[in-house]
Amino acid sequence: MSTERNDPELVYLDNAATSWPKPPCVAEAMRRFLDKTGANPGRSGHRLSIAASRMVYSAREAIAELFNAPDPLRVAFGLNVTDSLNQALHGLLHPGQHVITSGMEHNSVMRPLRVLEARGVAMTVLPCAADGSLDPADVEAAIRPETRMIVVNHASNVCGTIQPLKPLGEIARRHNLLLLADTAQSAGAVPIDMQADLIDLLAFTGHKSLYGPTGTGGLVLGERVDEAELIPLRQGGTGSHSEHDEHPPFLPDLLESGTPNTVGLAGLGASVRWVLQKGVAAIRDEEQALVSPLLAGLQETPGVKVYGPGAGKGRTATISLNIEDMATSEAGLRLDEEFGILCRVGLHCAPAAHRTLGTFPAGALRFGLGIFNTPQDVTRVLAAVRILAGGR
Ligand SMILES: Cc1ncc(COP(=O)(O)O)c(C=O)c1O
């Protein structure tokens, strides 16, 4: 059995879990860093340490440019979006406060919120429509005097629904709340402008549609977030203020204790520059050019049920479906073994979203397309699904 993407046998449709392949510049940048620089950034002051610091800063600048962040120093790198969401939620929400979220969240939001709830933070989970969309009017109606934050999944990892952030940002500003966006599935795939979209906290992961390596991600803080109110999840060495036992209060050091994933950041800097060069709008257009025929073909296949929004502005390139009377696990296994099509089945770490879509507990089959998929992939996938749906 082939296990390499370049083998024409395989169609990789698991980009919503992690994108693959990566642009060649990513591995090149990582290798170059390991071979030529290697040192610890912000620590030692010698030329290689300074080169490493410059590389990390340049990755910060690339992220700031991508999201139109107010300042590269308000980009705090972390392990992944889960880490950064935990940082934002645990760092800012306290017992007695209230947080509003949606019925489309990933467990990376839901689970930290449930822990906070057990500690006395009240939470409201707003139901979404059958296509996964959240009505901003429901958000405004749920606000209480003690509400502190709205947290939403920008793009669903299950069915691709995009929540418009700006109306939520306007509500947040009207009521003096913070808006936290989980951009795991949208960063690099949907144009995001933190300042125009009124996002206060933007959590991202490097390894999905930013096409970077795993183990990279971060939290970008807008100007309305007062870092003095943000409790860091970790304290420790930062290379700064070494004369003090106390952790530095300034960004990004406040949120970046310990040696970072420097090799990963070399790859992330390269991948984000690659995304910037291609242009997020162009990436989105290319992906939508595959999504439209795939969705249309699936929708007209008897025995196939597709979830989420139709083709167009309101969705990413992630599609969920079920084949009538076939367990998702069987469909996924047969797509892999008989057709070389790799996708993800089940609940996708988002049981709340599956409840909203009516696919809990059985789950769904998910096709997560990426920039390296082709029209030929779409043709092969449609042919395979037609066989599975018809040939039983
Ligand atoms: C919407 C959403 N949030 C959070 C995550 C968690 O991402 P990571 O594992 O990179 O922290 C994912 C990944 O599947 C996701 O799709």
C-alpha cells in the first residue's frame, strides 16, 4: 500500500486535521535553521542567538501581517491553538463572570470552558441553525451584566460553516466584552483582519491552513486586551528580566516561557510568508473552485446526505456527509483501503457541532480539502462515493 502523498494512488482529504503536503519552503527553512543557526533565541547574546531571535521575530511579523495585528509583539507563540485557547480562557475568565459560546465549538473551547464552569464561571452555549450558523442577535440577547467574553469557532471543523466575526465584534464593543476567535480552520483559508473584524483575541494553529509544522500556534492580542489582566498559564525563563524572580509583565514574554519550538517557528515563518505571497483570497478561490463541483456531485448522489452550508461565501473547504445505512467507520476504511482516499470519520473532537447538525453520536465522514488538492482528486472522490453509495 502506498503511504506517500506523491504517489498518484493517494488523495489526501484530511487537511482539516492537519494539512499535507507542506510547501517545500517549510522543510527547507527548518533544515536551514537546524544546520546554520541552531541557537536559542533571546537567551545568549552571541551571533547565532541573535540570528535565532531575528528568525522568531520575522515569524511574528509574518503572523501580524497576515491577521493585521496591531503590533508583532502582541503575537504570543504557543504549542497550537488548543494551548492558546486555554491561555485566553483560563487567563481572563474568573469565577462570577459569564462567557457566551456557540453550539458549534471544538472541544478545545468546550473542555476548558467546562473546567471553568466547574470553578464558577457561568457559560451559555447558544444553539446554531441546522447549517451551523450562529445568529448574532441571540448572542446579544444572552448578555448579562457579568458577561466578560464571547468565544466562537470562526470556521467549523466539521462542516465548514463560517461565522461572520464583525457583527459579534460590534456586539462585544457595545457591551464592553472581549471577542475570542478560534481560527484553527480559517487562518490562511479565509481572509481575516483583526482590526476590521473587531477581534480582540485570535487563537491560531500553525499546522492546518497555514501549512506550517505541528507544534506551532499562538494567541494574537488586540489593543483592547489589557495584558496586566491576563494570567499566564506558565511562568519561567524568558531570557528577559533575568535579575527578577517575578515573571516579566510585558508581551510577548508574559505568555512565552521556556525555550520555544524554534525549528517549528522557522517552518511557520516560511509557511506564512508562502501564504501571504499566494494571497489568502486567491487560496480561498482555488479551494472553492474544488468545493463547488464536489458539493454539487455529492448532493446529487442518491443515498448521500451532506451537512452544513451550500457552496459559496459561508463555508470553507471542509465537507461532512454520510452514506445511508453505512457506518462512517466502514465508509472511511473502504475509501482508504479500496480507493486510496484519506479522510476523517467520527465526531472530529466536536460533539457539540455534531449535536447541532443532528449527526451525534454516529458522526460523519469529513473531506477536508486543501490547496494541494486537484480537480482530478474531486473526480476520484465522487466516483468512489458513488460506488460506495450505490454498490451495496
Ligand atoms: C476548530 C478547531 N479548534 C481547535 C482545534 C485544535 O487544534 P490543535 O490540535 O492544533 O490545537 C481544531 C483542530 O482540529 C479545530 O478544528
